[in-house]
Amino acid sequence: MSKKDYYETLGVNRDASEEELKKAYRKMAMKFHPDRNPDNPSAEAHFKEAKEAYETLSDTQKRAAYDQHGHAAFEAGGMGGGNPFGQGGGQGFDFSDIFGDIFGGGRGGNGGRSSAQRGADLSYTMQITLEEAARGATKKIRIPIMEECEPCHGSGAKAGTSASTCTTCGGHGQVRMQQGFFSVQQACPRCHGTGKMIASPCKICQGVGRVKTAQEQEIKIPAGIAEGMRIRHSGLGELGSRGAPRGDLFIEVHIKPHAVFQRDGDDLHCEMPISFSIAALGGEIEIPTLDGKASIKIPAETQSGKQFRLRGKGIKGVRSSMHGDLHCHVIVETPVSLTEKQKELLREFESINEKDSERHNPRAKSWMNKVKDFFAE
């Protein structure tokens, strides 16, 4: 009796993707599993057909041979795999590739061998000044970290002794549990997935092979880094287990408030108080920048809040090709602690000013007109 076409068995087109094959197989396997169909004698046959079809089509080489030669490719002398269920006539099927997410464990991405775990990532929060953020800096930090235990050299066994191979899993760290037609792989309950047994644990690390310590690291802060950015340093995290690579170290940067400048992207802003006389008559003032000092010419009759921009005096961001600008906001300062002479001169000035207030105070005149219009409505 000729076999049914594998694509027809799974109900997919001949150009079906790997994901479509997997989805179709999962659907068929769940539908015809014998444990779900105790009253259906033909369920097991359909179940085996789906399994055989998927194992062939999910393998690139086998699928290519099947597409060219059909079932003849797997007959004696062909590609092999005449019995895709392995030895034992179809008992003990390995479903870890499809149902590993349901039963847990599966192959763990390493073919069922004991899995060494990559070290954990570490996170560190650092505060830096605005100047350090703009120019870059090198900082030294101390972080708590798990390191290899020196007395036992990471083996976890007491000095002079050694770990032995786990007799339950044979050193693989994984055992296979049979559940009806399912064969589920999981961590060995005796060695907890390590594949080793320690009769005499190291007293320093209690058999773990690692101890917590504080380590000093030199961290480079790139110029132009912004508030809240994270820097990743590969391989500076926790030590991995059984020779696995270290995790990474993530530095989250926060910038301290500055006494003079406020940052907005790559631009800087600052307020500069000027005297009443300079605002009225004009003059030149000196302002600070991150690189030193700069001069600004204040034109006569400058109003409070006037903004002056100094191009290129901001910050060059980590992803920018040019520096930002420095925006200087002028604040006209009202004089305090006046002497009698100053008060007398100001009264005289105000008396003269009132004789032609519309000319000397145009903003006040405009504002008063708006107020009158508002109340007139």
C-alpha cells in the first residue's frame, strides 16, 4: 500500500515555510495523540503519519530528497531514516522540539546536554557632572560581583577532593521521563542539572564554586552622553557557571544639576542678569561657557527676557556631528539697597519719563490699551 503524500498528511502546500510546517504538525499531533483519543483506534496511525511527515520535511536535506524522489528517497539505500521513530517501533517519541514550551526543559538549546549558564547582567547607576557629560570622562567604580572561588578553583569541591560524575544522569545533567507516548527531558533531580556530585563541598563557597566580592572597574564615559543613557560593557557582569561566558555590565548615567547651565538636547541655556543702565544704554557683558568665557554685545533698549544665541557653544552629542548652541536669556535686574542719592536720581528720571511715557514706555502703553479693551467688552 502506497504511503500518503507528506504535504497532504500535514495539510500544507509544497512551498510551506518551516514555521507553517511546525504549526501544522503541532495541530495534527494535538488532534490525534492517542492519550486524547482512547476510543479512536485510528488516531495512533494518524499521529505516527504526522510525526513521520514532519521529521522528514523539517530537515532541509531530507525535504530536498523527498521533493525530488518522493518516498523512494528513504527506502533501502536512500537517504536513510526509513523508520523516523527510531528504535523500538515508534515507542518513546521525542517531542521536546515542539512541546518543550508546554512541559518545560526540552533540549535547552544544547541537544540535551548539561547546560552551562551565562553569567547574570549587572546594573549600576552613576551620577556625573555636566562638564563630564560634555567632554567625556573615565570613572572608577566598585561593584559587587560573583567571582570564581580561589580555594576550590571554581569546582565547588573541598581542596584535595574533586567532584564525581552524577550516577543518575551520567554527567549529562538531564534525564528523560517517559509519559505515555511523550518523552520529556528535564534537569536531573539529583545533581540539579550540573552533571556532578560533590561529596565534600568547599567550606568557602559551600559547593557553589563562586563567591561574592567587590571589584573595581574603570568605566569610560563617552563625550556628549545624555541624561538616562545606558552604557553596555560586555563581559563585565557575573561569572558564568561551568565555564560559560560572563554577563554584561550596564551603566545608567544621570547628570547632576548645574549651577549655571540647563541642558536641552545638545543646546545649553543660561540666565544672565544685567543692570538697568546697561539694558537701557547698551554695553558689553561677559558670560561663561563650558570652554571658558565669551562676550555678548547688549544693544541699547534691550528688554528683559531677550535671548542671545552663541553658535557652537553647546554640547556635541554622542550621535551628533556638530555642537549645539548656547542660549543666553537676559534678565534686567531691579537695583536694591538704594542710597538716597540713587533714589533722588530715579525720581528725577521717572518725572522726565512721565512727560512722554508713550514714547519711552511703548509696551506699557500697549498693555494698558489691551486692558481698556478687555473691560470695555
